[in-house]
Amino acid sequence: MTYASWSKDEALLVLSQTRDKPGPVLISLQAIQSVFGFVPTPAVALIAEACNVSRAEVHGVLTFYSDLRTFLLPANHVRVCVAEACQAVGSRELVSGLKSQGVEFDKAFCFGNCALGPSATVNGKLQGRASVDSVVKAIQG
Amino acid sequence: MSLLMEPDYGTPPSKRTDQVTVDIDGVSITVPAETSILRASKLAGIAIPKLCATDRLKAFGSCRLCVVEIEGRNGTPSSCTTPVSEGMKVSTQSPRIDRVRQGVMELYMSDHPKECAVGDECEVHEMAARVGLKEVRYQGRTHLGIAKDESNPYFTFDSTECIVCNRCVRACDEVQGTFALTIENRGFEARVSSSGTSFIESECVSCGACVQACPTGALTEKTLLTIGAPTRSVITTCAYCGVGCSFKAEMRGDELVRMVPLKAGGANEGHSCVKGRFAWGYATHGDRITQPMVREAITDPWRKTTWEEAIGFAASSLKRIQDTHGVTSIGGITSSRCTNEEVYVVQKMIRAAFGNNNVDTCARVCHSPTGYGLSQTFGTSAGTQDFESVEHSDVILLIGANPTAAHPVFASRMKQAMRKGAQLIVVDPRVIEIVKTPHVSAAHHLQLLPGTNVAIINALAHVIAEEGYIDRDFVNARCDLESFAAWEVFIRLPINSPEALESVTRVPAEKVREAARLFASANNAAIYYGLGVTEHSQGSTMVMGIANLAMATGNIGRPGVGVNPLRGQNNVQGSCDMGSFPHELPGYRHISNPDTREIFEKIWGRTISAEPGLRIPNMFDSALNGDFKGIYIQGEDIAQSDPNISHVHAALRAMEMVIVQDLFLNETSKFAHVFLPGTSFLEKDGTFTNAERRINRVRPVMASKTGKSEWEVTCDLARAMGYEMGYANGAAIMDEIAATTPTFAGVSFSKLDEVGSLQWPCNEEQSDGTPVMHVDHFVRGLGRFMETPFVPTDEKASRKFPLLLTTGRILSQYNVGAQTRRTANVIWHSEDILDIHESDAQLRGIEDGSWVRLASRVGDTILKARITNEVPAGVVYTTFHFPESGANIITTDYSDWATNCPEYKVTAVEISPSLQGPGSLHLQHSDGDVQLESIVRMANQIAANVPADAAPEIAIAHHIGQFWTPDMRRRLLEDADRTKLSPLVLKAMELESTLTK
């Protein structure tokens, strides 16, 4: 997935569409991330200004949600659910399998896909009954 | 003396008036409905363990320590978040509750240092002991390795002691309203953070609310760690701005450990700002002069000497001057930084020992128009409300004041009101912080051109009159109808419409109309204003315009409304009350009134002159004319703070005896012959009166570093001049004030010590003081409307000086900076900066951060430029905290027509890039008969500003008779070039009353 490189004007344009919505801080952070792939540092002050909150408050929200990021993700981003339901149907094996294959991934806690566990996402695309093979295949595209 | 610990009731008081009765551990207690169980218990004498609750903040319910059992309900609810209800039966202790609390505390202690830096102050340790925690079984990851944040000069943040109770975050949000703190991350990683940066790089304004709220040693004053735990405390009053916050000065022996804002303080209710809370180090700074000094000539070096020699030298010189040049050739200036008692004694010395009325105060250069304007309209010179009133306002009109910088503790209260729904209208040339700051923003910002205040206030009133918003019931019942009728005709004139004035003010007419409608349709609308109103050629007119607006809309005489001057210095109100003006005795009574004079003459044993004395600028003019030769200056650095410094310096040089009473050598003392060391507020025993007329006690926490009280020194000088004057103590001075001045009749130190503070008038009718004035009737009986024609200032932008300079303050520095420059506050602001709009900068090739030359017709200086859109095009702005920048070299000696309050807020200037930084200051000296020029200008200004009624010449003659010295009146009549005087002045000069009163 390709993202725009940082531009203040672009960010202001994004914020002009989110600032007046209810609960604008989270929506603004998401919108900025969807354009730039992450929340660049200068965006924090712009969001604070646009939503008339403090930079500290934006920072608080930004660091609370693990889906919001302050860095660009690697080319392929894998997340594996390690919550209870998936653990019960084999996510531990999936985790150790991926590790042995040298696949980097982040742990996640529930994609709401419990009935089809173990679950994983590759670049945002959800897999049910995920396996090392299915994940590697998705990465190789 | 012991250390005062104010009780913490856990949650704020309920505002409900209906009562409920509950049973807590068998104790029956009746409290207002919606009181929390936690608070009700504390009121019943039962302290429930708690950590995240404190009574300055809303209940949060996160620490789970204050749990209780309630009969008939399941579980163990937190008592901070559970309100009482009628007949409720609560148990605060049981084996189950003990288990819960011990479990909670065991978790806290498993990630908390065994010994805290603040020792007994750590509530975590206190609670662990209280709940009977014996051991901690948990082991695992902790936060104990995190490095301290020492970036703030005054406090440390040690995350290892933090229990993430959110008290600091909530204090910053709810009390201060800056929202500079947050909890970053979540789960185990959750920590208090100032937006991921160090405190000093964050949005923190260092008010100290978080430090005060912290129940552990995580946020701690550095002085507590270096000096150690305080052992005693003294309740006293901050000596910075006119908010007048109450503090506990916490001492360890004779050393001040910290200043802690007092919850019981009427003005601040437990809040503080960076200046009062932390910037008190100047009081014991090494630069303090503690021994008297003298010298024959200002070119000689200072020589330390005894009090006797210094006083004797000063007195003999003053006497010699009077013998040679006459009784009126000397005078003095009282200080709004000093106590009421010190000020009272100085004006007494001048009137009784000097034998003239040449006494003025630094309020001349800030709020003298408030005195004039409010006296004319309401009958007394004071703000109408208490600070608490703002919580009842629906609309706040803020004019020419920047409270987040200059009155921070009141600004926090204002922001609290706004977050609860009050709407704000800002009238200011600059985009000041409160126009838009987290969670609050102004409904309207009327960004007018400096010098057009009266045009705006007239335009607002015009809309209110034309669109039928006048509160006729209020006007008919409370106001002088003749004056109202004349005013209504005047204000409805088309020349006062927003459309007609748009080209003058630059504010779009429709914006003015919207703001006027918002103000007029509010249930409670209040007006707050500052020096942006008074420091203009029409300062007094503007104050009267504000009073008109409040009366016309019926916004006087109840909480939530009123006219409120925000006073710059701690005791501006008090120094004015104490008779510091040359035409007034204490209590705003004109010097020409024989009955008033008799009251003082009886006690003082001297005849008081019936003629008004010289105002500060008149003193300078008179000095240059050779008639004024000696001056006593109490705590004011006129050679830095007064406008057109070149003129001030020349005047001081022309004097034979300049006596300076101050903490430090300053710009003025460069021209002095005698230096009398003064005392800091930590050594004074007296009272300050704040902007809400609240008389607060100032108590000494340490012995005078000079060996004398300041008022003793004044008395010594008076005695050396041959007038017997002395008091046993400060309380005796207040007793004399109470005996002579009706508004203070009920005030005494013993009563203040008993009740904490009193708002004057405090007398037989109002023995507990008066929070809100003019409730049933105005002090003068009926409120008087005054016509307020807009007369543009003569200080206009021109081809040579096309920009308008306006001046102001910033948060961390105070006035001329004599105090704050001697504290760590310089970390935030170490030099004065010139703010300039992008377009003006581009036009002149000025870059951000570069040196620029700033020139007006009276002088020039060099400053660093900051390009910002906080000022509009055509306007530049700077502060005057640093003598090197010499902002007042630029400002002119133009002044308010009625009071001679300088026009600091408007100076026509030009700016050009400068290759070099500031060198020595260039002073330009004007030649010719400066005094006569001033007299002609002042007379013409008065003529231009008096209401255009049937006989304006009578009003002019009356004004001159009331406020000018006989000598100035003589010069107008005899020496002035009549071709330079306006026809109205010439007519007034034919009247008997110009000569006599």
C-alpha cells in the first residue's frame, strides 16, 4: 500500500473534513493515518489546533490505541490473534511456526473472528483458520 | 507556630440547597443532597482511606480504596462517586472492606519505592499503614527504573513514585484548564506524560496545580527536596498581580520551603500561577540592598551608611529645597506593591510633614481612569464583583485584558465558567490566548485597531439602544433619568453606528452587531477589562462607556454581572483607596472638602492644603521647569516603567534630592541621592487589597532584612522633617485608616485574622464586607450615564511612523521584571520580543528572530522580531520586562485626557532591520518649555472630551479646578499661547472656577 509523504497542506485538508465531527480527535488521527500510513509528529499539533484540544490530549489518544502508529509499517504487516479463543484452537502453534520461519508479526487480541480461529491478518486482510502456509502465501502474494 | 494542614473532604461541595440525613458508622449527619459519601463521612469526622480523590477535583473513582458498604445494596461501591440519599446507612469499615483495601494497597505498594523522597507527605505510604498492610507478596515488573524529569526549574517529575491516579491530569484540566498532562499508553505501560516530551518542552505553564494535587512524591517542589520538610506555616498574600492569591508560606526555621496556595483563600480557592507559587526567590536574592546608602551627586559612587545619616541627609535636603523653592517643590510617589499601611503612611507624610498634596501613585500609569470613570458613573472607584461572580455569568465581555498572562488564576476561573457554557466576547487588537485555547474559544473576537476602544463601546451600545435591548426597568428604577435621556439621544446618533465606525475600528459592523446582541440578551453579562482600556488618551471615557453599557443592559448589582477592572499590581486597589492621588484623601474624598480634611487634621494635628497636588507626569514637567526639586519614590521604577523614558530621566536629573525606597538598585536609583532599603512581602506585616476589593493579610514569615519596617522608615523621615509620626505596629495604622475612612470603618487586623479576608465597604451596615456592590442602589444614589464621544488620539500612524505599537505582558515575567528577572522564570522569557505580522515583516525584509530597530517620534531601540499572526497587519506588540530593550523609550507622553494615565497602548512607530543587537540606549531630549506644552495639550484634550452639553466650558473649568495645581492653572492663564488653545478652553479660562474651585 502506498501512502502520501508528509505535507502540512495535505494534513490540513484532511482535518478540515474531520474537525467538526463529534469526537474529532480519534477520527482525525485515523484520517491522518489513512493518508500518511502513520501519524507523523507534526500532525499532533495540527490535530490539537483543529479540534481545539491540547497536544497532550492528542498524544494520550494516539498512544492508547495500538492501531494508531507513529511509524510507517514494514512492507508486509502480519498480526496474529493470541487471545483465549484462538489460543484454544492453535494460535500458539501458529506463533511458534511463524517464528521458526523468520516471519515478523505483531500480537493482537481478538479480531472478532473467534468462530474461525486461529485468526491472523496480513496487510489488513483477515484470515480464518490461519496457518503458517496461508500467512506466508499471503505475504508472497 | 505549626504547619497548617487544610482538611481534604475528598470531593467538592454539593451546590444543592436541599438537605439529606444519612447514617455513617452509626453517626447521623445532614448534608446537602448529592454530597458524596466520602465527603459526608469526613464532615462526620470519619476519614475514609482514599488516594485518587481530593476536594478540588471531581470524583474519579479509580483507586478503589474508598470503598464502603451500604445497607441494602450489593458490593462495595466507591464512596467518592456515590452520592448520599435520605436514610442511607453506610459502613466504612468491615472485614470485607479491610480485605478489599489491603488487596488494593498491596498492589500499589508492589510497584512503589519503599521510601519516598517526600517522606511523610506520601499518601501511598500513609494509606498502606492506615489499612494495615503488612506484607507485599507480589513480585514482577515495576516502574522503579524510570529516570526523573528535572526539566522544570521548580519541580521534578519522578515517575517511579507515580500511582497513575490522574490527580495531576485532572488538576491541569479542571482547575488550571491547560490540559497539558495526559496518561500515555495503556495497561502496565500507562504513565503520566506531558505529551511525550519533557515538562519544559510541553504545554505546561508551571502553575503548580499538579504538584499540589499529587498524593505521592512523583511531582515535588525542588525546594522541598533540597531544604527539607517544612515545620511551620504562615498564611499570607502573594505580592504579584491584582488577583491577590492567599498562600501558606511553609517554612523550615527561617527558610522558606515553598508557597502553597490556600484552599480557604477567597480570591484563589487553592489555585496559583507560576509567579506566586514559585517565583519568590527574588525576596532573598543576593542583589537585595539591606543597608541605607547615600551620595552627594548621582555621578558619585554609593556609600553605605546608617539609617540615622541617610534619613538625616534626606530630611535636611528636602527642608533646604522647600526653604529655597517653596513648600510645593517636593513630593512623593506611593507604590501599589506595598501594603495599605505603608502607602497610607507615605501619603500622610507628604500631606502632613511635606505640607502639600504632591502625592501620586503608580496607579496613575495604570488604573487612574478606572478611578475617574467609575466614580463619575457609579460613585466609587472599584470593581463591582467578587471573582466568584464569573461562575454565574452567561456572557463575558473581555476588553483590553489578557488574563491568561497577567491574571492567570482568574483566567483559570474564567475558563472553568466557559467550559460550563459561558460565552466570551473578546475586544482586543491581538489574538490573545483565551480567544482560542483547549476546550474554550471566544464566540466573538472584535479585533479592533489600537486606540479605537471608545468607538467600539459606542457601537455596541448603539446597537443595544437601536435594536430595543435596553433594560428599561433597571434604568428607570436605578439610574439618573436625565443623564440617561441625554445619553440615549447621543448613543443613537448615526455617527455611533457600527457601520459608521467600521473604517475607524476595522471591525466588520455585522460582527459588532452580533456581539452586541449576544451581550444584551444574556441573563447575566459581565464586563472584565484591563490596561488595554485605561492606558489610552480616552481611557476614562472608555471606562464610562463600559459603565454605561452595564447600566443600559441592567447588568449591575447581582452575581454574574458587573464592571470589573483587572488590576495589574497586587495593591493597586489599596494604594488608590489609601489616598494616594493628589486630589483625594483616603476613601476617594476630594481634597477641597473641608469636612473630610477636618477628620484628618484632627488626628494628624496639621492643616492640610485644600489644593490638589501634582500628578506623576506633572511632577516631571514641573521638575524640568525648575519648580520641583525633591521626590520620595516608594517601590516604583519610574525610569523604566513610565512612558517616554528620556523625559523621565531628564526630569530626575533636574532634581536635587531623589530618595528611592526599594529592594534592589534599579533604573531610577541611578538618579537617586538616597537609597532606603525596602522589605519584601515576606517581611511585611500589613494588608493588600485585590481587584475584588478584598483586604487580605500579609504576614511576616521572616524578620526584616533591613532591621526596620518600611512604614517605620517613612515615619523616621517625617520626624526628621519635624513632624511627629509613629505607630506601635501595622495594626495601629489600620486602626487609624478605619477611624478616618468610612468604607474601612469595620476593618481591623484582629477581624481579618478572625474571618480571613474582607471586601470593602466594611462598616456598620456591611459588617462582613461587600462581595457585590450597588445591589439596591449605586454608591452615588442613581447611576449616571455619561456621554462618551469618540475622539481619536493625536498619536496617529503616519507616513514616517506607519505602524501602531501596543505593549503588554507575558505570563512568566512581571512588570519591569525586578522580581521575576531574578528568578528561574527567565527560562521561559529572557528578553522582550517584538511581535510583527507576516505582511509587515515581508514588506520590510524582516526575518523571524532577526534584530530590528523600533523607532517612534520620541526614541528608538533594538529588539528581536517574531513573525506572528497574533497581531494584525499594521500593529506591532512588545513587552517591557527588561530594561535593556527599553520599550518605554518609544512610548510617548500622551495621556488620558481626564487622569493623565499614559497612552502606553498606542504609539506610532516604524521598524527596520538592524544588523546589530541592542547597544546603549539612545535617549532624545526635548527642548523648550515642556511643562507649558503639556498644559496646553492637556487643556485642549479636556475640551475635546467633555460632553457636548449646554455649557461645556463650565465642565472644563470644573475639571481643571478639581485636578490641576494652582501653579498649573496660573501658567494656563498667564503663559499659554492663546492661539494654541481651543476656543472652548479660552471660554473656560474666563470663568472664575478655573482660577479657584
